[in-house]
Amino acid sequence: MDLLVQSIVNGFIQSGFFALYAVGLVLIFGVMGVVNFAHGELVMVGAYTVWFLHAQHGVPFLWTILIAIVIVTAIGMAMERFLFRPKRNDPLGGLICSIGVLFILQIAATLIGGDGPSKQVPPPYQGTFVLFESLRIPVQRVFSIAVSLAALVALWLFLTRSKMGWALRAVAQDREASSLQGINTNRISMIAISIGAAMAGLAGALTAPLTNINPHMGHNIIITAFIVTIVGGVGSLSGAVLAAVLYALFHTMVTTYFSATIATISGLLIMVLVLIIKPTGIMGRSVSD
Amino acid sequence: MDLKIENLHVLYNHVTALRGISIEVKSGDFITLIGSNGAGKSTTLRTISGLVKPSLGTVTAQGQRIDGMAADEILKLGIAQVPEGRRIFKDLSVIENLRLGAFTRNNKAEVNQDLHRVFQIFPKLQERQGQHARTLSGGEQQMVSIARALMSRPKLLLLDEPSLGLAPIIIREIGKTLIDINQAGVTIVLVEQNADLALRLARYGYVLESGKIALENDAEHLANNDHVKKAYLGI
Ligand SMILES: Nc1ncnc2c1ncn2[C@@H]1O[C@H](COP(=O)(O)OP(=O)(O)OP(=O)(O)O)[C@@H](O)[C@H]1O
Ligand SMILES: [Mg+2]
């Protein structure tokens, strides 16, 4: 029983990360029509930034989160400007470019951190909350879920309450009709990838003290992001968030009672089933909902 | 807004859609382009709006060359389009659609005033302002498309088959609205397959056939032309 409750709580905390990964992928796909295969590597760069600056050089953790966001956002903006924009009418071209970025970032990480064992960042926030005597939640995890939630709420407010947010959803639905309203669609693409990359950088920074950091960590992340995105309905942000919660719970449970490998394999099976049975996902329509 | 199209040629890959058309519209005028499927009517409007680049020829608005400008820049000059097939943002609410029509305008008071005005023209939209646009009927969606274009306060309004798929009573309503808008000083270019309607609304008309202008004249004269009667009015 305790184990069950504990894994539900862990699952919820994990869902914050899953949602951050997926939301960025959905935004970039929705607005720009590109499947960003390098998304996991953007998260990896965020984690490396914290490892390098905080764990290696003692820069305060909170500062390194901001720096990670800035670096990863800059990478995202460069991808848009120099790869995705020239390939705008060629989604396959954009996808192949993103795979190129994936390798470049992996190699860069290997050059900076070496190819040895995975790196660890000691949790900056020590201590554990103990609830109901047996439920244990490390402070570090509470911090990460709180920040993830805040970021998701801020994104939601931006998309639903601001003119730029409406414009972004409009471009995701109909690029041409948006330009007929005077919306500069290149600028909106830049905003979309900036937000998506910022979320990835934030996720990477938050996850750094809780995970093994290595050049290949993006692999599992992109798999998770694909599962969540497809189960949620490609293009649907609220679907992605809901699917992130469900899949994180599922993944944590299966990991607790069986193993992480079985959890990921069943996740992929669920994804395939969704693709066959309900390709629009559990919510699926567009970035607007 | 004065608009001048000269010797316009448009190529889509290898298909020639327009082969040298010239059209002149004076400020405050109401003109129509009629023609059958594939004649090049939409291509003409899309080229004016900057969605398509001509391979030859020029488009001039108020003395300024606009061919080659981006669509969002052209909108800012005061040229709005109600595109073929409505193209409203279906997963956004009606009010969000309308406010996006005013995307480039910064004076909030004026935008709210115009919102009030389009709600007077289309009271249905006010009732449904919070609803997702996809939940509206076809006619109501067309109203959103027209209202959205009006929200930019255009000087020149391009409409691509606004009557398509609508009930006669709604077509009549939209026709009246267009005349009101025109009388308020907005220049109108109306593309229609419903030639009967178009020639009743417009002052002057062009008949497009396979990417060329086959005929042009005052709308009244066109309506009495034998060829037009046979080919487009079904009389
Ligand atoms: N994107 C495109 N790619 C290739 N050919 C196109 C494209 N758009 C239009 N065409 C071709 O250009 C020609 C003119 O098309 P256009 O859409 O301007 O016709 P239209 O007069 O608006 O017809 P309709 O009344 O059916 O809307 C047609 O032969 C069409 O097949
Ligand atoms: Mg057409």
C-alpha cells in the first residue's frame, strides 16, 4: 500500500518533466510543422549546463537554471533561423536537419564532458518531506514539480490571454490565413521555438540533480516525448499535458513493480495502439486546445 | 484605395494560372471578377494579397508597387481578404478570430468600437462570441470570415466567393452588408461564381476565362451580354 501511494506521488512529480518535454515538441510541430528530433538533446544541453557550471564550477543552482534556459533557447532560435526557416516548405528537410543537430549536440557534450561514466549533480536542496509517517518526498523533487507547474501555467496564460498567444495558435491552425491577418509568421515561429526550447532547457536543468547525465540521455527523453505527444493527440497541448500525467503515473508504477525497460516498451506499445485505434489521440485537435 | 494590376502572369510550377491580366480599380469602387472553375479568380486575389508571387507584371496600390511584398505587410497597407473556403481559425473562439483580424492595430478603443460595429452587422456573432468557431454553422462561419476581415479596417476588401454554400436568405444579407461597407468608403473586389449576384452588387465586372480577361464592362451591360448570359447566368 505504501509503495503504491509512494509511486503515485513519484509519478505525479515525474509528470512535470514529461509535460515540459512534450509541450515544446507540440509547439514546434504545431507552429512550424517540424518534428524536432533534437528535442531530447536540448534537454540534455540544459542538464549539462547545470552539471558544468554548478557541479563543476560552483555557480549557484538557480543561476545555472537561467543560464541553461538562455543557452538552449539560443540553440533553438538558431535552428529556426538557419535550418527550419529555409526548409519551411519541406517538413522532411526540417526533420533531417534536426537529426543533424541531435548528433552535433551529442558530440559537443562528449567533447565537453568526456565519454566516461554518467555525471551526477548533488541535489542543491537536501532533505526530505515526510508525510503520513511513511510517504517520503525529497525537497529537490518538490522544487522541480513546483517550477514545472509554474512554467506550464505561464505558458497556458500566454497562449490563452495574450494577443501573441492567439496569433501563435492561429499560425498553428492556418499559416496562410494568419499572414492574411497581418501576422508575421516567421516571427511567430521564432517565438514558438523559443518557448519550446526554453521549456526543454528548463526541464534539463531541473532534472540534472535527479538523473544520470550523459550525452545519450536525450534518447529516452525523445521516446517519452513522442509517446506523450501521440497519446495526447499530435498538436494538442492540453492533450499532451494530460497524457504526460497519465503516462508518468503509468511509467512510474510499472518501473516500481517491474522495470524501467518494461515500462518504456509498454509505453511504445500504447503509442502504437493509439496510432492504430485513435490516431487523433485522447484529445487531439490542435495547439489551440 | 486605388489598385492597378498590369499584365499579370502567374505560374504554379508548370501550370499557367494567369496569362497577362490587367485590372484597374478606383478608390471607392465595387468591382467583380466572374469566371468558371479554374479561370484564375482566386489566383488573382491571392497575388494581390501577396500569397502568390507573379512571374511577370505588377500590382500597384495607391501608387506603390506591392507585388513582392509579404502578405502581412500588404495587410498593413489596408488590403484585407476574405479567402476562399473561409479559412477561419476553427479551434479559436469567435471573439479571438475577430480580434486576430485586428492583430496589427494597437488602439484598443478603436478596435472595441469596430468590434461593436461588426456585432451590429452580424448580431449572431455577438451571441456566439465565446464559442469555438468550428461549432458555428457554415453561414455563421462565413460571417466570422467577413467580420474578421473588417476588423482590420481595410481600405480595400477582397472577397473570394463569399456566397459559396450559403442559403439564399443569408446570401442576400451578405450582399446588403457588402453594399453598406462599400458605401462607407471601402473599395471592394468581389470574386464570385454566382455571377447573377455579383453583377447585381458590383458597378463594374471582369470576366476571366483560362487566365485571361475575356470581357469587361459595367455590370449592367455584362448582365445583358449574350455570352455572359449563356455561360454564366444560365439564361
Ligand atoms: N497551388 C496550386 N498549384 C498548382 N496549380 C494551381 C494551384 N492553385 C491553382 N492552380 C491552378 O491554377 C488555375 C487557376 O486556379 P484558381 O484557383 O485561381 O481558379 P478559380 O478561378 O479561383 O477557380 P474556382 O472557381 O474553382 O475557385 C487552375 O487551373 C488551378 O488548377
Ligand atoms: Mg477560386
